[in-house]
Amino acid sequence: MQLPNLDNARVRSKKEVKKIDYKFNNKYQNIGKNLTYHVKTYGCQMNEHDTENIEGLLESLGFSKNNEMEKADIVILNTCSIRENAHNKAFGMLGRLKHLKEENPNLIVGVCGCMAQEEVVVSEILSKYRHVNFVFGTHNLYDLPRLIYENMENSKTKVLVESIEGDVIEGLPVVRASKFKAYVNIIYGCDKFCTYCIVPYTRGKQRSRKMEDILDEVRKLKENGYQEVTLLGQNVNAYGKDLDEGYDLSNLLEKVAKINIPRVRFITSHPWDFTDKMIEVISKYENIMPYVHLPLQSGSDRILKLMGRRYTRESYKKLFDKLKKIEGISITTDIIVGFPGETEEDFLDTLDMVNYCQYDSAFTFIYSPRVGTPAAKLYEMDDTKEEVKEERLYRLNELINNYSLLSNQKMEDKVYKILVEGKSSKDGMMYGYTETNKLVNFKGSEDLVGKIVDVKITSAKSFSLDGELVE
Ligand code: SAM
Ligand code: SF4
């Protein structure tokens, strides 16, 4: 049993990050022969990509994918701990799996992802969800074959969650969800420790992959016909800072762009680490998509300070204005309302920033206390009523949606390049995304999937656009 430990998760040392090449252990070959797996994923793109590696590991053992959870032999929940509702969803699913296991006692249930890194969650699983076969942490993903093997052999390792700063594991097997769009990790973990956020504790220290390893992966994707890569990290703009190799995100973006994949994206950017050189590179290369997700979190300097965000309204606006000069750019954001002690005046500052930035769209959240984070202590003393927070969220969303609609309306009657993703099961329309990451629905045939086509926008809504194919 290796249990998570919050105090250890907080540690940041000067210890060198190890690069480990994953090696398959032949002992585990074929343990999944004639068996099927189902992985349920919650949370962000990083979790989605981890799932691609989990599926790769499972298939290397001989398991095959089962789209019906109820019929699978092994079910793995890849969880998210960013807000309470993500917790609730995963625990709800564990309840459902309990019934499945009663019907099929041979079912293997595993839990991983960010929730597995939390002390409180693991002790709850051990006491109340005894049907879970094993729990493994974000640093222990590569050890999944051993965990399954041991569970099948009955020499059970129930919990394998290290609370370490973390290594960089290269060469994990992968089953990509798409044949034309791919996620590529460039930096793991986070050292920002924003006071509300659990990620630095669940994902370990900020550690970049070597540029050559990333470029190799992108080159292979290009060879395999991929149309789009998204460079992933909690804070991609900090890429390279921990490596001391003399390169940063601007150098990486430039090298990735030159591989000539039609679309290069990167997410998420922290306003603190955005340099002029990065903006220059984004403007220079046509295949670097004019789209930046730039989380604001709050428009109040007082709250930004309490959040530990390291920028002010003014410095954010200055950066925003520079980014806005990139031709055709779309900028989106994340905003939290109801941070402990947020007053109406603070909230009005947030609305004021939204009016200034007129974002293309935004993800908005009510603050959710996370055990062990500094803001959770402030929350204990906060007497702001839930109704007040909900009402602020409502007002914020109204404003955001107005600006989304406005920015979409500006696209009407113009032609945009769309990477076609699929056919909607609801209305049979084809759908895809613009270079600025806007969803477009249009009539077309299924053989367009995976291709970049021209679509003329005919009408705009807040969350999507309708268009017609330009032949
Ligand atoms: N690393 C990115 C950044 O710095 O913005 C995103 C991290 S997180 C996966 C995505 C978003 O969740 C954050 O931008 C923030 O708005 C929101 N979030 C994080 N912790 C939260 C909390 N405790 N309560 C509510 N929202 C939270
Ligand atoms: Fe969380 Fe802040 Fe790190 Fe983003 S930068 S992952 S919000 S601590």
C-alpha cells in the first residue's frame, strides 16, 4: 500500500527530474487476452490524453476496447479533482459500479487520475467503496500492467499513489481517440500554486519534456496524416524554464510549426509567462492557430492577489492588447466567482474586465474549496451566501454570452477553414472547428471527416455557428 500524502505533494526541491523510458515487461504479455476494457474520463485535456496512454497500456496487455461499460471485464475511472462536482460525478459512478460488481464479481475496477492523489478520497474509497480493486496515482500510471497482473494473481496491491515531484516518462503506448487531431504533452505539473487550485498537489512539479522528444512525436503524427496537434500543459508558457537548455515555448512553437502540420494549438497559457517573442512567433506562422486561452480568474486586483495569480488588471490588459493585434485572433478565458471574501465591488471589477476584453467565450465557475489549499482556510471564514454566488455566476454568464454572440455574428457571410470532426448523431449535420476553435455545423458528406474545408457562415449563435460548404 502506497498512500497519498498532501505534505509530500507540496514539496518543491532542486532535485533533478529523471527522464525514464518506458519498457514493457514481457511477464504481463497477454494477461488481457479475450478480455475487454472500458475507461471513463473526467476533467481536462490532460486527463483525456492520460486516458489515451491508459488505453495504450491496456491494449499492450491484450485487452480490447468495449464501448459498453456494463459488458467490460475491467473498468477504470480516470478522475478529476478540480471542483467538488467532479468528485461527486466519480463517486456516483463508483456507486453504479458496485451494482455491476455484484452481478459480475470478476469485474476489475480501478481508480486513477487527480482524485487518486488526494488523501481524503483514498481513505473514503478504502472505507466505503471496497469493491474498488486498485487505486493508482498520476505518477504511477506506467505501473498499471503490474497492478492488473497482481490483482489477477491475487497478491493484491490496493493503493499505489506516490506523492512525489514526478519524473518524465517517455515512450508510453498510446491509443489516440482521433485519427487526425492529437494531444502532445510538453510540460507536466505546475509550480504556480494559485491558492484555490489542487493541481500542483495532484500533478507534481513543473517539468518539461525535452524538445527533441516532442518534435519526434509531432513528426510521427505528421507522417501518419494528422492535421492538428495541441501542445498540452497546465501552463505551456513556462515550457523549458526548468530545463536550462536555452529554449522556451517560442522556440518550441517555431520548430513545431516548421514540421508543417496544418494546425498547431497550445493550451493553457498563464498570463505571467507570456513573452513578446511568443506573440511574435504566433503571428509569424500561419499554421500556429490564432487562438489563445488566457485565464483571467478575477478582474479584481485584491482577489487576484489573494489567489496568488501574479498579475494585475493593468498587466493583464497590456498583454491582452498585444495579443489582440494578432490577425484574426480569438481569446477565451476562465473566470471564478465567489472566491472567499469576494465583494460586489470585486465582482463588478470582473464584469468590467469582461467588458474590456469582450472574450470570444469563457468557462465560468463558482469557487469550490479544495482540501489542503490555502484558499480553503479563507472559505471557512467566508459568509457570502451561495445564492449570491449563483446570482453573480448568472450575471457573468449573461454578459459573456452576449459577447460570444457578438463575436460570432461578425463571422456571418464570411468563409472560414473548418477541420471536419464528424457527423452529429442528433441532427445528422457535419461539424468541425475553425482555426479560432469555434464550432461550426453544416450539411455535407461523411467522407469530409478529417479534412480541412471552406465553410461560409450563414448564422451565428452564442455557442456555435451554422454554415454551408463552399465547393
Ligand atoms: N492551468 C490553467 C490556469 O492556470 O488557468 C487551468 C487549470 S484548471 C484545470 C482549469 C480552471 O479551473 C482554472 O482556470 C480555474 O478557473 C478553474 N478552477 C481551478 N480550481 C478551482 C476551484 N477550486 N474552484 C473553482 N474553479 C477552479
Ligand atoms: Fe492551478 Fe494556477 Fe497551476 Fe493553473 S497555474 S494549474 S490554476 S495552480
